[in-house]
Amino acid sequence: MTKEFAHYRQLERRLWMARWMREGRECSGEHATLDEMEDTWFHLSDEEQDLLRSEPPRCWPTESSSLPPELPDRPYLAAPALWAYEGFHSPVEAILSAEAA
């Protein structure tokens, strides 16, 4: 992965966060990020541009509960933690047990 490609991925995440924090409303920071993404785009190789074109949209809001895009150089920390249903095999089993009580 080139430095420019990694930078483009970081800009995608920055754009996602700007849109998420403002619930999709426009802001000046979003425009600056889009301008920087455009400048960076022209420094990407043809293969990198093709890869990005082949991906689905990565910018919020794709859906109300969407998580930010993953960056390949870091662990994905924004994933929701799974709740342990102690003594149950599934959430449904826990709910049915509570309803029966």
C-alpha cells in the first residue's frame, strides 16, 4: 500500500466522522476533507483508483447504525462488544427465559 493510498483511507475515515458527528449536515471541515481527497486521488495509481471504484460507498450515512470504515493499518476498535449471555446459548434463549419467569 502506498503512502498516498493510506492517506486516502484516513481521509475517508475523517469524512465519515465529520458526517457522523453532524448527523449528515454539511460543514466546512467536510468540504476541506473532500478537497484533500480529490487532490490525493490524482496521486493514486490506476490500480488503487480501480480498487476504490470497485468498493461500495464508505461515507456515512450509509445507514443509521453504520460503523466507520476500517483502516487496514490498525485494529478495528469501533466494533460493538458482544454481550455475554451467561448461562444461555443465545439472546433469544435469555429473553424467553426472562419472559417465562
